[in-house]
Amino acid sequence: MRIIFMGTPEFAVASLDILIKNKYNIVAVITAPDRPAGRGQQLQQSEVKKYAIEKGLNILQPEKLKDEVFLTQLRGLNADLQIVVAFRMLPEVVWNMPKKGTVNLHGSLLPQYRGAAPINWAIINGEKETGVSTFFLQHEIDTGKIIYQEKTSIKENDNAEIIHGKLMKIGASLILKTVQAIEIDNYPQVDQSELVTKDQEIKPASKIFKDDCFINWNKSLTEIFNFVRGLSPYPAAYTIICGTDNRTHHLKIFKCQKEITQHKEAVGSIHTDSKNYLKIGVVGGYISILDLQLSGKKRMEIMEFLRGFPINDNWRVLFNNKLE
């Protein structure tokens, strides 16, 4: 088979790598254009492009997927199958081109968590398991017929980075299994409606923006704990703390732990010995912050942070992200 692979971030590299190692004919790799990044705004290549260069693969980087020059190049490749892993929405003229179709790998157990951030939302919502799905693209996003799925557990302290790593490996194996099945024209196609039980809620996984990452301290202990790990390390949950001088400071929180206890402290109250611990009073206990980053500073563990930052019990957290 002549295969075109589409992907951009590290998550996609594992799937491309497993196809290369199994001697599949990758006639082109399509990835995002180089973008300026970092303080120097130097052009940065995607992780998929770096891998493709290393392997000497044919690379295309279209700005617009409906561009006629790109579409002509795509038709000229005469692909039998397209594989999409962490790329972007494709127009029908692209996904409908290969005779064997276009397969997408999605980081959830579809139909649950359709959308851009399935790993984050599964953890934020306190799920105990997640997985990956391969399916054929069709008009509505993430709704095509399921080929295969593979499950994995979400442990109590797993964060988005850990689950991302798990799903990257599981997903690569599932892509290989899927391509092997398509190659011999022997594979299931399950309508997603068949995977939904009566009255089951379908949870979305919409894109996460900065304002979505602000911690609501009025939520329960477990909800806040899941929120922090679901956004760690990127884009990271954050809060704003305010000193007695009314100056505000942004804190990203990467790791915390739950202290389950009954208390009479105010929700959002700060408790610290200014040396070893910093915790916030919430409904059902305390959130003890372990790993954080002050705006403009490096990421650090709590003891290092407290050594250089004067904070005490008279400080407070803000309950909205519009500075008071």
C-alpha cells in the first residue's frame, strides 16, 4: 500500500515510527509549516518533520489544505490510505481521496471525548480509564465508524503527561494493527451509536483556552485535584494569590495532593509555615501544593519556592481571574 501519514506533535511520531519499522511504504509525510517560537522567535520544525527528515521521507507542509497546488501534489502521490494522528481537521476533498479511506487515531474511547483535548478532559472529569480509537474519517468530527479500540487505566495520581505517554505507545500499536487489517481488507466497522448505552452521557473534549485553566476554589477537593493533574504539565492550572499589600501574583500549579479532613477554615484560605508547605482550604480538606511556577520564574518544588518567596497565612487567593 502507498500510505500518506499526517501528524505534527510528538504524539504522532510513535505511530509513524512503528509503520516505518514494519516496512510500510510511506510516500509522504504531511505536517504543520515551521513556526517561530521561543524568545528568539526562531523557526521551529514539528516533531514529525524532524523524524521524517531523519528517515529521509518526502515532506509536505501546506499552509492551506484546500490549496490547489497542494491538492495536485496529493493526487499525484496516488495514495491507497491516509493515516492521521494529531494533525488538524481535513476537508472532504483530502480525506475522501484515497481508495481505502483515511484513518484517524483519537486519544479516547469514542464516542466519549470527541474534540481537541480528550486526555485532559478524561482526567479532569475523574475517569478511571481511557484509551485510543482508530476510525475512518467522515463529515462530522470524530464520528466515523470505529475500527479498533484499546483501553488503559487512569491511576489516582496520573496526570496528562503520564496518560499522553501511555496513549502514544498504545496508539502506535493500534495504528499498526489497523493498517495490517486494512491491508488484507479484513477489519470491523462499528457505528459509534452502538457503543452508547441507553441514557449514557456523551462527554465532549473541547479545546482548552487559558481562561479555562483558572482554578475554581469553590469546587470540591477531588474536583480541584483532578483539574490540576488533568492540565499538568500543559497548559497548567493556575491561580492568583494576593498579598497584604494587594499586589497579585500568578501561580501555575503542576502537582498537588489531597488532604481529606473536616475543617472550619474559609474556602480559599492560605495556610503555610513559610518553609515546608503551602496549602489552600477547600470543601472537604486542603489542596497541598507540591510543584509550581511563579509568573516569570522557573518551575520549582514547594520548599524551594518558599525559600525565595515571602508568603504567610494573611495572603489570599482570588476567586476570579479578573484582577481586583
